[in-house]
Amino acid sequence: PVLRALYEDRDLGKQVPVMGLGKQVLTSGLHARPISPFYPEISALVAQTFNRTLKGELTGAEAAKLLDEELKAIVLRNR
């Protein structure tokens, strides 16, 4: 969510459990994204996978495995 206060909303947290991870990321000390020529491809993949998780099409573990495989494939293709 755009508003930090939404990460504190317990009802929303129950509806979207992955928000706890988002809160951890926000409080862990963020840094600017690195510049990458294939950032758009990576960003789209992460967004699509996250969306599938929110819709219940993938579990968190399935999403993590899929992202691991797909991100490695992107890196290998772009060497």
C-alpha cells in the first residue's frame, strides 16, 4: 500500500497476510533500486507473481520458487 498506516491495519493484515512481509521490508532500511537494463522485465514478473499470490492462485512458497526460477532465467538470458 501507498500509505504506511495501512500496514498497521490488523483487519487488512488478516485479509492480505503477505502485507506483513511488506512491512518488514519497509522497516528494514530501504535503498534505491539498482539500475538494470532488464529491470522492466524483472519488475513485471515480480508484480504478476505477487498479484497471483494475492488472488490465491499461488501460495507464498510457490511464488518464491517460481520467482527464483524465472529470475535466474532472466539473468542467464542476459549474460
